[in-house]
Amino acid sequence: MDKSMIKGIAVGGLAMVVLGASGVTGYRALTQPQTADVVAVKEITQTVTTPREVCEMVAVQRTAPVKDQNRIAGTVVGGLAGGLLGSAVGNGSGKTVATIAGAAAGGYAGNQVQKNMQQKDVITTSEQRCRTVQDKSQKLVGYDVTYRLDGKDAKVRTSFKPGDTLPVKDGQVVITPPADTKS
């Protein structure tokens, strides 16, 4: 055999080894799954609390300002009425005592009547009252996805809602969102 023939056999054998190896690698790549089947999808939400102020007008009652602090008008009117009633009772010096006693009792009663009237005299006004309320809402944060790959179930969390399948690259599920999917 000549040298060129040996070189040809060697190069041919080497080419066969390379082609065979690439064929096995290509075969493995062709036989690996390209997608994983999505079995279940569960939305994951988070409760978000947002404060806001609520104001409303409310009726407020207050005691009216007192114009006669010492209740002189009630005392005088009560004293006059009591004195007149007392003078109608009795004769002589008893009449004087009854008039004085009636005036004193009437003055005290008039004072107390005016006090009660002043306490019940109210003014109603409107006031704005504000308070903070907490609004709660749900915010979608992702999806828990159960998938089946090579007959085995596994879970992964994604930021996008997957379709019926997830892409697989080098035997691993790809969880980056597709370019055309908005989360």
C-alpha cells in the first residue's frame, strides 16, 4: 500500500468518527423534547393596601353661649311671681312673712328654671370630619405553573401566563416571557 492510500484511509476513518459523533449528538438533540406540557396554572396575588382620606359634613350640637351668666332674669321673675303668690296667703305679719318666703322660693325656682333652659339651649352647626380608610386590592404577581417533562411533574413560577406548553432548551424549561407576551 502506498502512502497516499494510507493517508486516505486515515482521513476517511477520522471523518467517519467525526460524522458519527455529530450524528449521535444531533440525534440526542432531535430526541430531546422541545416543549413541556402545562398541567396547571395558579395565579399568585398579593394584597395591596392603599390609604385614602374620606371627608364628610356632620351636624354638631353645642350649648349656646349664655347671655345671663348669673341668671338674674329668672331669679327676678321667679321672685316677683313667688312674692305675689305669697302675698295672697295669710293676713297681717304672716302676709309679710309669706310674701318674703314666696319671693325667696320663687327667686330660687326661677333661677333653676333659667339654668335648665340655658343648658338645653343648643346651636347646631356643620363641621367637616375626615378620617383615613384603607382600600385593599389584589395585585397579580405571577403564576405557579405545574408542567410535565419526560413523564415527570415539576413546578415553576413565571411572570407571565403560559399557554398549553413551555419551551424547553437543553433539557430545562425556559421561564423568560416570550417577546410578544405582556405580563
